[in-house]
Amino acid sequence: MTTTPAPAGVPVTILSGFLGAGKTTLLNHILSNQQGVKTAVLVNEFGEIGIDNDLVVTTGEEMVELSNGCVCCSINGELMEAVERIIDRPEPMDYIVVETTGLADPLPVAMTFLGSELRDQTRLDSIITLIDAENFDDGILATEVGRSQVIYGDILLLNKCDLVSEDRLQAVEQQLRDVKNDARILRSVKGDVPLPLMLSVGLFESDKVIGTESNTTNQDSSHDHSHGHDHSHGHDHSHGHDHADHLEIEGFTSLSFKSEGPFALRKFQNFLDNQMPQEVFRAKGILWFNESEKRHVFHLAGKRFSIDDSEWTGDRKNQLVLIGRDLDHDQLRQQLQACVAKDAGKGFS
């Protein structure tokens, strides 16, 4: 089997990491700090990236073009089709970065580039796995996805280092080396790492990865990595397919909530403080509060959350996604619906 892509291919980095590790922040860093390198970033939903409006030149349904020559493209289905849209652009791109979901094993994505016609047009450079220094624990490593993200990461980027002590950082690094003894670990705050340390590093070795996959399967029968990794048969692999498989296997579910009316701020605060279960690993969305004229971008990872203000540019509504394990969807929907203000529009009086 030929495992070395054509040297002339566009280099590709796959960005992996468990829920809330900071992939979106790192993608913003990559898009905003390129100098003379035209980079295409493929994301699941570029509406969540929050690209600096000063950089945006044109916005389409599936692609945003920036003044620095970079583009942000929505995967929106099949990964191969999204990559081909980038490759077929009149102006060639210098680099491609692919974001995976927080519940995706990076290996099937890598095999998409190695086991299809893309291998003649691209060159897989590295897999970067972001690690949340504050929330990473044995529970994440016990999941098939979390363990695979560490094992197949060429670079393990220990993020949010400003939120924990040096002792905690060393303990997490030891956890990672217990799983991957030759791990290349970098530390970061808000994904801020010099890009030459992450891009065009030439660390991906397909022979080594395939060997690791085989050894892992043999050594640890509780993590059956063979179920979805036979990717040499020529069929396509979308992020949605991979994501759904792991949701089912690991017991994770995703709940989406929308409302046309605003939340009452105190009710939503009560939901966060007293009602939202610990099994929610990640939450994000756009929030509309009765007491505010601002658009609020909400992010939650583990026990920490942030709410950032911005201006509304479209219709006002609440859009929220919760991701966790063994969630009671009906109860959560009822609790969120109860947060909707009954006196909508009176909060400014």
C-alpha cells in the first residue's frame, strides 16, 4: 500500500480535540495571523467561528473570503466535496486546516485523505489535538473518542494553561504520556501558539498511525478501534456519519433548542446554576435576553462558561446546543422553555 502522498499536494492539518478544548479559538488565531500564506479552514459551521468582520471580503452560503487571502469554508456534508471546492478555486490555496467535531475520531478523517483521490492532490501534514488543561481527566480518556484523539495526535496542544497551576499542567502532561509516551506536547493560552510550530511540520506518518491502530486494538480490547477505520474501500466519509456513530457508541447526545422569544436573565442564570446536569460537557449558542439589546454569544466547557456581547445583524432569537452523555432531552427542553420571558419586550422599561 502506498502511504506517501504526492509532495506537490496541498498540505493538510487535521484539528481534533474533545468538547470545549478551544478548537474554535485556535481556528480564529490561524485565520487572523497568516502572513503571505493563503489558508483554507474547513469547519462544520462557520457561523460559530466569529471571524473578525474587518477581515471579511465576501460572504457566500458555504464560504467566507478574507482580505489576507484566507478562506473559511463550511464542510456541510461530505468532507471530500468541501476539499475539492477548495482545490478547484481559481486562486490556489497554500494550506488546508480541517476541523473535526468534538466527538470525532480523527483517524477516519485522515484516511479520507490517504485512501481516496485526494491523496494525489493533498499531503497530510499533521493531526493536532487540543487538550483542555482544566477539564481533561480519566473520564475523557475512558471514552473511545477521547483516547483516539490523544493516540493519533501528532501534536498535543495543552490549552487554557492560564486557568490551572503548574502542578496541574504537569499532572495532565503525565496522563497524556501514559497513553502516548512519545507525545509532542505544546502549551497554549487561548490557542495562541506560533503557527510555524503547528503548520507545515511534516509530522504525520501513515505507516506509524496504521501500526498504532493495530497495536491499540490488540492491547486494549475495551477500545475497539476497528469498527469504523477500514477506510480503503473508496466510499466517502462525512463528518456527520462519523459524529453520529460515536454519539451512539459513547452514549453522547446533542440537544438543540430555539425560541422566538427572549430569555429572562434570572431564569437562565438559575438554569445554569441549579438545573443543568453535570453530564453536559459542552454548550454553545446565541442568546437573546429580555433585559438586554445586545446579542450574546454563549460558550460552556466543563464548569466554566462565558457570555460575550455583540450587535444583532439579523432576526433576534435564542439558539442553543447542549452536548453531553445520557441527557434527559424532554426535561432539558422544558427547563429551557421555562426560561423564556413571559413579559417579552418589557425588559427595557
